[in-house]
Amino acid sequence: MILLKCLLYSLILVLVGCNNQDTPAKQFDPAQLGLIESTLNRLMVEQAIQMANTIANEANGFQLVPSWQPIKSTTGKEVFVYILRSENLAKSEMIFVPMECKQCVFLQNSDFHDWLNKYSDKQNASLKLDDYTVLAFLLLHELGHVHQGESSGAVNSSNESYNIKDTHQKEIERAADEFAASKIREAASKKGESRATTAMLVEIELSKLSWNLSAIRLLDHFGGTVINSHDLFWDMGYTHPNFELRILTVNNLVTQTETSYNLLKDFKDHIVNQPDILYQRDKVR
Ligand SMILES: [Zn+2]
């Protein structure tokens, strides 16, 4: 009888164990915020997550995990990545760590691709960007926010005014970019390891993005560079530094070459505090 009971308990434990393995250990349900998960582009996001984890190489630290995949056991260090539909999200909420869950990354699927299309292959002078490689960089940036314990997005809100004012929020964004850049640089230095190859892929994609940004600035905004136009060189809004400046800064932190330094310096030289009005008649005395 005792033997039978033992067998029964063992069977129950096995069944419970199997059941746990099939249950995603989600910390947070986005439906609480009226958000809907999307099943699109899961493979692409999984590739990006794998790249970001390989580069970050946090053996006992944070690990990005697709929210839709079951995990065997939790370490408490999972950072769940959710793909969301655009309902109830603003256009600027493309990718962010939500205030309600500091170990979650929300990615708005269609918005990410709309955003990327602005900078990729738009015209003959632009280079085609790989979505998962650019996303891997954005995930590393978000991982920086997770380390900071801050909730914040990766890009600025639109329709805000141009300024060069330093804000606490911009400092947080710079720190997240620096975190991502330091991880890429460190991984790239591990010659012969797979993380070095992965880091190189992100490095190349960031160089292409930088090229595209300058091509768009020079071709789509002809003349704007010469007159140091605010809409090209200043920050749009008070939460994030200028996007091209951020990418040039990250490139310089990662590669630390004379070229990357000069490209950054050249851009910074255009950030001048001059009045919008270029010509004004002398006042009548
Ligand atoms: Zn951010």
C-alpha cells in the first residue's frame, strides 16, 4: 500500500513538473494596461533577442526572454520581451521598458518597422538595414534601462519642440546608449568567440544606419547642414538627444577610430545656438 502511495505521489510530481515547463513564467500581463500581444515577427524578434543576449553575455545577470516561449525555471533575472499591437499605444512608444514592469520590454511591432523604413533603403543613397540586427541594438539599449531600474523608451516623442537643453531624461538615455556601446565593444574584443562575430554584425549595421542618416540629412534636407538647421542638429523633444548624434556617439564609443571621432565632431560643430532668423533689417534709430 505504501509503495502504491509513493508511486502515485511520484506520478503527480512528474505531471506537475511537466505542466510547469509548459507554462510561461510571465511576470506581467500587458492586457492589464489594455494592450494586446501580437504573434507577428516572432522569429525576427527571437533572432534579435539571441544576438543581444550573446553580446551582453550576462551569465548570472539579466537575460532577455521572448514572452511567448515557455521557460523551464525562473532565475528572477528574466527580462520578458513582448510584441504588441498598436492599439492603445502612442506612435512614440515603439520600444520601451514600462513603468509597471521594470523587467519587461514592450515592442510595438508595426511601429518598429515603420520607424526602420524611414532610415532604410529609402532612396538610392541609403543602405538596406537588417531589422533584427538594429533591434538587437535597441534591446541592448533597453537592457541598459533595466540595469538603471528606469522605465524609458528608445526614441523620442514626435511633435515636440527642438532644443539643446540638458534634461535628466536625456542623461538616462545617454547612459543606456553607453551601456549598449560598452557591451558591443567588449564583445567585439573577444576575437575568435561567437560574441565577437555577433557584435561585429551590430557594429556594421550601426555604421550603415549612420550613413543613411547623413544621406537623408544631406539629400532630403538640402542646404540644412550649411545653415546649421535646428531640425537637423538639435534634439527633438526633452526626453532623447538627437538621433543622428546618438548613433554617431555610439559608433565612436564602439569603434574609437579617427573617422568615427571626426564624424561625431563634425556633427557637433553644427549644433550652434544661433537665432532662427538669419537676416534682420537694422532697427531704425
Ligand atoms: Zn531609452
